[in-house]
Amino acid sequence: MANLTCYDIIKKPVVSEKSMNQMVNKKYTFIVHKDATKNQIKDAVEKLFEGAKVEKVNTINNGGKVRRRGYTVGRTNSYKKAIVTLKEDSKEIELFNSLSK
């Protein structure tokens, strides 16, 4: 497996109605590198966001959706999503606080 840095592992946050509602329970959703493990995701979140203490990480592999343009059939890109749950005594992630207002 390739040597991944924190910035390679966490690609971008997921900004949707469902992910914003989960922030009340200290659950944050990110798009992550396909080869990243749960331990790597945990370490990356704790290093990138100061004061964040990760309790657990749930990952979901999403395959690409089938799309058509006339006779041509193709697929969108597949991706991996991680739902990170923070501990009760952890600081909240500042990035998401500015998005929810």
C-alpha cells in the first residue's frame, strides 16, 4: 500500500442534510482515500483537527452509479466515505461549525 499523508487520506467533507443532522451526535462525514484504513483515518482526523479525539470510525465503499448518454453507458467514479464519531470530551471540528450556520 502507498504511503499516505493526512492530506491524502481526508479528501473533503460531505455537506448534506443528513450529515449536518448527525453533527449533533458528534458524527462527521468525510470522503476519504479508497486504500485508507480505519486506523489511518482516525490518526488523520486527530492530526488535522486539533483537539479532536476519535471514538470510532465507520467506512462505506460506494460504487459508481450507472449513467447513460444516448447509447453510451458508463459509470461515475466510486469513492469511500467515513463517518467519524468523536468522544464526548472532544472539541468539535471547526470546519463543520462554519458550514452549518
